[in-house]
Amino acid sequence: MPSYREINNQKLLQKLVRGMEMSQGQFRLFLAQCNNLSQRDRIIIQLRESFSGDLAQLQLDESVDELCASIRKRLRDQQPDALMVWGLEFVRDIDKLLVAMSLVREEFRKNCPYPIVLWIDAEISRKFIRLIPDFENWSSLTVFETATQELIDFIQQTSESVYQKVLESGAGIFLDDTTLGLGESAYQELVGARQELLNREVTLEPELEANLEFVLGRATDNSTEVALEHYQRSLELWQQINNSVRVAHTYYYLGLWWRSYALRHRVEKNMACERACSYFQQSVEGFETVKRPDLVAKFINAWGEVLQTLGRWNELETVAKRAIELHQTYSQAFREARAYGFLAEFELAKNHYRQAKKLAQNAIKIFNKTLDAVSPPSSEKDEITLDWERYSHLGKYLFALAKAEKYLGKFEASIANFEQAKNTTKPEYSTEFYIDIITGLREIYYQQKAYLAAFKLKQERQKIEQQFGFVAFIGANRLEYRKPNTNPALPQLNRRKVTQEIAASGRQFNVEELLERISCPDYKLIVIHGQSGVGKSSILEAGLIPVLEKKSIDTRNVVVVLQQVYIYWISALGESLAKKLKAIPQLAVNSHILNSTEAIFSQLRNNAELNLLTVIIFDQFEEFFFANSEPVQKREFAQFLEECLKIPFVKIVLSLRSDYIHYLLEFNYLANLETISNDILSKNVLYELRNFSQSQAKLVIQGLTENSQFKIDPNLTEKLVEDLAQELGEIRPIELQVVGAQLQTENITTVEKYQELGEDSKAELVNRYLASVVKDCGEENEKFAWLVLILLTDENNTRPLKTQAELVKESEFQEKELELVLKIFVKSSLVFLLREKPANRYQLVHDYLVAFIRQRKGNETLEELKQEREKRQQLQKWVVRGSVAAALVMTVLAGGMTIFGLWAQKEKIRAERQTTIAQASEARALSISGERWDGLMTAMEARQKQRNSKFQPTDDASKVTNALRVAVYKRNKEEFREFNRLQEHQHPVYSIAFSPDGETIASGSADNTVKLWNRQGQLLQTLKGHENFVYSIAFSPDGETIASGSADNTVKLWTDLRIEDLTKRGCEWLNDYLITHPQELKKLKICQTDKRIKVAARSWITKGEKLARESKGEAEKLEQAVAFFEKALKWNPDLNLKPKVLAASLAEVEKLMEEGTKLAREGKIEVAVEKYQRAKELDKVAYIPNLKNIDPEAKAKYQEVDALLDQGRKLVKEGKVIAMSAGIFTYYINIDNVT
């Protein structure tokens, strides 16, 4: 028999249906309140059946912030008889949505001529009354109640179901609410159900109350004190009831809460881990007491994990051995592997490296065997478990193995396992462990003198620490969007509470302004500009892009495409766009299709038709002009820009340094940009990002530190800001980050400790930062690195601009050493790289560093350099002057010197081998880490050294071959993915073979392909060509050719493995670079071909022409220019040029041009025209004419006008005239004549 409440609910439903039917054709709001979701779902079904008209439905997404706009987007041109909306309880910012409803109240009347049923719960009902009472007065409220027994059954069934599932999972995956059958509002539902029962004076049984408290702990976000209180209350109740199994189980969850707390509060990590350890121990001992070894096996590994964290090694050994015994009994292989991992760490702690290695290898063996047995996963649950095992645990066994091999002196094997550990660990699963891997790998690379690879790992560590909230300041690195820890074994933070890092960095206002521009139809193009280090890339990647990706603009979802690569930019853009569209099923497109501007335009138009707004962001856009210096390349981009600005719902954002924005002016006449009035530098297009003011900087420091473990005293903040503002009166963001990071490194939190650094505390911090960066260059390069810094200063305490060639000449060091130092200095933001033609130039970043560097290191280092030069000169004199006496001495010592010579030759060969091996290791590391260009160049240089060497041991050759293979194949991202297991084939594998050096595996499959792998499971290359199954694979004895036999009746020979082929392919990919950098081609003889050398000859001419034009008659520069022209002629004898004549002509041309300009500015137009005309005639002699399109008369008049403008600007500064602009013209008016 139906209860009273059920009967009443039916009456209320009928009344609601009548109201909806009577309100058809007009707006009316019905609020339907139901606190129980399952009951609400049943009522919704009944309402659909009872309503006779067309009932539309809308389920709200959590990101919705405007109800009216969401309704319009859902219905478009439809006109239903009524609309039903639910999901308000899941909306992320419900208060904002409700307030927005009130602000557009009249819009509902105009645009929604039909009744709307809005499903709410009691909490939202109260918010209606409190936040928008006017809207609530418009509405009609219907409250559906739940029967008492149904409430009790709901609590009973939910709590029992949750308990059984979490008990079964053990210390494994922390089951999410969906898996447990809990909705997002489960906590409110359960609490509401208990409160409703209390209101009806119904008391729950103690056992049900204890169970409910446990479920309430699980139903929160598990990171708050509320969850802890529920677990503690549940424990007390179970202890009163004397249910030992439930007590032990609750102990585990209390331990898990404290383990999660340790991750969020690293300052209290040790205390929290001690508490977690105590609870885990009580849990295991509790299960042991009631003789439930099956449950001990499920939960014991959690205890072992925290014992390892605390370094309680003897206890860990005992627990691990007990765990192995249990896991073998209950056939829990993954857990058994984890226990062997604990034992490996115990042996490492005791310095028993051979035993540790065996245990780690055993863990890996068990893991891989188990993975094979359960793959592929049969369900989504199994897939999640395998993902967790693979990316949380396998890396730990490899890490233990890598450490053991390092201590045993097996450095190459150690590096390989460190790399594989890194590739099989997700930082979001175990951030601290991932940092440990990077630190260990960096140390071994540094020891092996692979300094650039080590430095990149250091930067990656800093990036990870910032992304996951380990640090407040990030040094010279780019700000990244903050990521949450998502370890499946731990409770997750409520992701709604993850802070926006960009807000704390002081750029929230700028993000909001940029969002406003993107939201406004008037702004089709935005050019963000600012000084180097002001944070342009950071504001995009950590601020604007994450916000746009979660936002809808005028009911349109936003697709954001970030472009930072400008070599082959069209294909790169097509690939980036395709990658973004993969997330939208109806828009998924193959990147190979979007390989032209026309294809991209077509896709952008398609996006607009599918209700999308596409935002294309070109970051670091100054790089475009150096990768695309030819006029035709610039025109191509300008025309691309023109067309994009015409396509509706497409926005373009360019971001570049302020000192390069003038490069954009060319686009005004290379294309028709009428959409922006052909003015790419107008105020409606430009958006400047500036340095921080002092007050802003204080807020930034406060924002960065308040949510971190690094707290700064307010007095130190004041002093720090004062010191940072001394030079400019404002603070450069990158300098704030660098100095803040150094404070953080040395844990300086008070003004007293800061002042202990000396009179100039800030300078001392920068000095320590300088020293750390110099150390990154390698111990043997430290003096040289300091010398480079000194050479980037001068006696006048300024920061001269210098090319790499100039620095090589002044330092007398090798170019390779200088390249390493400059790369590290640039990436550390100590030195600016100014990309220019024909050669890049370098400059120290700060004026205040100059005096400091020269004072601390200048005199000392320059004196050492002077002494070295004197020794070298003396030695040269001695050799030249060699006397008879010297000859006699040399004769006497001939026998000894022969022995010495053999020893020296042997040492030289050994040194060359070490250098080659180090380069090969570094090349491999750079390629794997994603630095493809550096990896390929380093591998090619190692190959050149190997070819030059007279002695080539087989193992050395294989190392170089392997490095080159990884560098070459890694360039193709589509064919390279990272795996623990070789499981990329789509069909059965019929044959495998190892190369003779053991470094490469070839596999043949029924998918008609041959795949190449390295020993660590990395897919190197897919060889396609067979038309049927590949049954047989074999390597040639030298490992350079593969033979494959197939069911298509063919045998194919593959020679891509031959080092000659790899070398050839590397040279082809480097071709454009080498022909424009002939000095590099000169070094890489392996890439020299007749055709390539002839083409590259033009670059020698370009270099010579620049020197000749800049020479101003200086003999030294003219000689250098002639030398370049002679090189060009030597490289290409077909060239029709006379080096000395050409150099002299170009020098005379520039002299005539300067004289003409000077005369024109003095008003002597006729004489100036003669000079220009003579220069134009003479420049025809030049191989690359520079003046053929110059109109001498027009140029002279232009210079005359420009001189008058300079006079006007000077008078403006002196206050004697005022300037007024009209279009492109500027008028200067004498203020004495203005009334």
C-alpha cells in the first residue's frame, strides 16, 4: 500500500503537469525540489509520460555559468511546449549562475516563450531565496518528499555497497565516486537523508551509523578535515560495537588520509607519514589478529610504502618478506613485484648493490610476466589498474636497478634504466619520485660530461616542481599551468580547488583584458608584446589558454591552437590543429590532410559552422622572421593572416618581443589587411605586457608564497622589492623569479638572514645564481664560462653585443665549448640571444651584473688569459728559434721521446674516444628528451669524430650508430612512441631478431610490417613495403642490413640501419641549415657534396658582403671580406666574381651612400642625388645588388624630410613646439602661435 508521502507526491506531480500545460506559449518558471536523485529520476520519467506536449530536456555541464545562453545553445531555433532542466547541483559555480539569471531576467521572457521546470535540491532552494529573491518570487515551488523507509534503505544500500567495493580493492586503486556508485552530490544526499530522519525522530542503528560515517568520509573530497572527522567517528563506533575487521579497515583509511596529507603539506611530511605508518601498522596487525591473512595481503604494501619513505629499513625488510610470502600464497603477482622492490631499496640502503640489482631485476621479471598474462585488459577497470601498475610501480623497480648499476660502475646500463624509469613514470602519479629520477639521471649525465643534457634535466625538474606546487618561485623557467596530483592510489584533491598559478603571478588582470578582447568581435588580431623576460609565454600557457579551453564565448566552445615552431610552420600548424580537434568526435581529422593553407582555411570555416571559436596563438613570433627570411615566405604568412582575418569566428594572437614588433610592418603591404585597416601596429591591435610596479610586485610575492611551503616575512618582501627596483624603478618578472628562487634554495625567509649576505644582498644572491649556472657548464669549463661572461662586458661597464665568432677569437677556446656555454647561459636567462643576419649576437641581460662580474672575476680571469697567451707565444718563439743545442738535446732524448710519443698518442686516442662516447650519450639523451635538433646535430658531430678517428672499436661504433639512429628516427613523431613492452604490432608477431651488437630488435608481423626497437622497448622505426605476413627476419653480420621474408613471395633487404644511410638522412634533414651556415658544413665533412658546397658558397658571399659594406675602409675587415669571397670562389669556381674588386666596390658603395645621406639631410639635394646615383651604378658590380630598386632623387628627398622631423622631435622635447598626429602624418606647431 502506498505511503502518505507517495500519494502526496503523485498529487504534486499532476499539479505540476497541469501548470506546465496551462503555461504553454509563455515563459513561466517551475522549481521542482527533490533531495534524493534516484527518486528524482523516477519522477522525471513519470513527468515525461504525463505531459502531452513536446518536452525538451537539458542536462547542465559543470562549467556552465549562464543558464539563458545554455538554453539558447541547446534549442537554437526549436520552439518546444516546455523545457525541463536538471544538473544544477553539479554546476561548479552555482552562485555565479544564479546571479547571472537575475541580471538577464527579461531575456527569459523575450527568448523563452515556454514553461521551464528547473530541478533543484534543498540547498539550491535556499540559495534562490538568498541570492535572487526577485527571481524566486516569479517561480512556483513544488517539493517532493521521500518515504522514511526509503531513506533508511537508501543509506543502508549505499553504505554496504561502498564498503564491499573498497574492501575488495585493498591498498590498490582509490576507487572514485563513479565506481562506488556515488554521484557528485552523494555527500549532501546522505547527510540530507540522515537529517530528514532526525527531523522525523528516527534514529539509525549503531552499525548503520558507523557505516554511514565511513561512507561520508569517502564521499567528501578526502582532503579536508571533514573526511578525517567522519573516519574517526566511524572508528569510535566500530570499536564500541567491537567489530575488529571494520576497525582494522578504518585504520587503513585513516592512514591513507594522513598519507595524502603528507603530499599536500610537505613541511609536515615526516609527521604525517609517521601517523600514516602507525595507522597502517594497526590495520595490518588488526587483520592478523582476527586471522584474515587474505586481508593482510591486500593492505600490507601500503605499510611498506610509507616505511620506505621514512627510511625505516629494518622494519621494511621484515614487512617486505612477510608481504612476499602472502602475495605468493594468494597469487597477487603485481603486489609481489612491489614487495621485491621494497627489498631492493633495503639492500641499496645497506650498500649491498649486487643483491639490490638481483632483487630489482626479479621485480621487473615478475612485473613483465604478469603484464603479459593480463594484457590486453578485458574491462575499463582492468585498464585503469594496468595503467597504474605500469606508470606508478615499474619505474620504481627500474630506478632501483639504475642506482645499483650506477654504484657498480655500469654507467651506460644505469643511464638506460634511468631513462626507462623516467619514461614509465607519470609525474602526476608520483611527483616526488619523478623528481628523484630526474635528479639521479642528471647526476650521472653530469658525471659523464653530457652537460647540456644534464642542464635540460635540471630545467625539467624546476618545471615539474612549479607545475605541482612544490615551489613558489621558478627561476628563469617559463610559468606552467598548475597540475594536480592524480595518483590513482590516493584520494584526489577536489579539482575545483586547484589554484590558478597565473593569478598568484600578478597577471590575472592581463588575462581578463585579453579574454575581453577575444570575446569582442572588433578584435580579430591581437599582438602581445613586451620585453624579454616579462612573461609573455607564461601568461599564454599558464593563464589565457587554460581559461579559454574551459570557457564558452557567445555559446561557442573555444578551440585553442598554440604554435611555437616556424620551420615548416604550415604543416606544424596543421598538425597542432588536428591534435586539438581529435577531442571533438565530429571534427576528428588526420593531420596529413591539413598540410596546406587552403586545407587549414577549409577546416577553420568548418569549425565556425559547428559553433566553435578558433583561437590560433603564434608564440615567440620573432622566431618566424629568422626561420623565414625570404620575401616569398613572409608574403605567404601575410596572405595566411589576411585570409584568417576574413573567416568568421577565428582569432589570431601574435606574441613577440617589443624590440621585434617593427618586423610586422612588412605585413601591411605584403597582404591586404583591411580587416584591421592595414595597420598592424595600431592601438586596437597591440597589447603591451609591462614590468611590475613595486606595489604589484609585493602582491605577487604574497600570492606566490601564501599557498606554498616557502613563507617570506613581510619585512623581507619590502626590502626585496626595494632592491629589485633600484635599476629601473620597476621590477622585471624574470628577475623577481630568479632572485626569489635563490632565496627559496637557501631558505632565506627573514630580512635579517637576507642582510647577512652582505652590503648588496641582491647582488650576492645573483652571484650565487651565476655560480650555479656556471657550474652547470661543467667543472672543466667553469673558468671558460666566467671568461665568456667577462667578454660580454667591457671596461666602461657596459654590455656589448658580440657574435659567437668574436667570442671565439677573444677567448681562443674551441667553438664547441663556446656553443655549450652560450646555450646554457641563454636558457638560464643570463644572456640574451639576438637573432640577426648574418650572425646571431649575444648580450648580458642586466647592466648591474657588469660591474659585479668584472669586480669579482674579471681581473683574475683576464690575468689568467693573458698568462696563457704569453706562454703560447713563448712556446712558438722557442719552436721557431730552435738552436743546435736544442737539436742535440732532442737527439739524446729521441729514444725517450719515442716512448713518450707513443704514450701521448695513446692518451690522445683515449681522450678522443671518451669525447665521442660522451657526445653519443648526450645526443641520445637530447633526442629522447624531445630536443631533436640538438640531438641530431650532436649525433652528427660524434659521427664526424668517429670517421676522423683511425681507431674505431666496435662498441664505440655501435654507440654512435645507436645515438644517430635514435636522433634520425625520433624526428618523426608519428612513428615514435614509448612502451615498456614491444606491443605496437596490430596482429600476431611471427619472427624477431637481435642485431649483432644487441642494441636493436627487429620484429616481423602479420600486419605486413617490420618494426625496429631498442632494448628499452622504444619503437625506433616501422618498415613498410610487404604486402602479406612477414614470417622471417635476419640481420647481416655487420648489423647494417636486415633481410625479411614474407608470404607475398618476396625477400626484402632494408638498409636504413647502415650508418651511412643514417648519416645521409641526417645530412638531408640538416640541408637548409648547413647551406646557410657554411662554417657548420665545413666542420661536418660527412655532409659535404658538390651540390651542397656550391649552394653554400652563396652564404660565404653574404658574410663577405656584410663585412665589406660595414668596413668603412678598414683594412682588416676588407681582408676578411676578401677571404670570404675567396672561400665562395673555392667552393664554387663557376661564380663570376673578383674578390678584391667586389670588396672594394661594396665599401665604396656604402661610403657614397653615407655621404649622400649626410648631404641630403643638410638640404644639398642635387649633390646627394649624384652620390646616390654613383652608388647605384657602382653596386651593379656587386654579386648581390643592394640598390637596384633605389630611386636616388626620392631617397634624397626622404632624408631631407627625415632631418626636418628630427628637428621637430627635438623641439618637442625642449617644449618649444607641440606635435599633432593625423593618420600617418605628424604636424609640429610652434606653441607661441597657438592661442
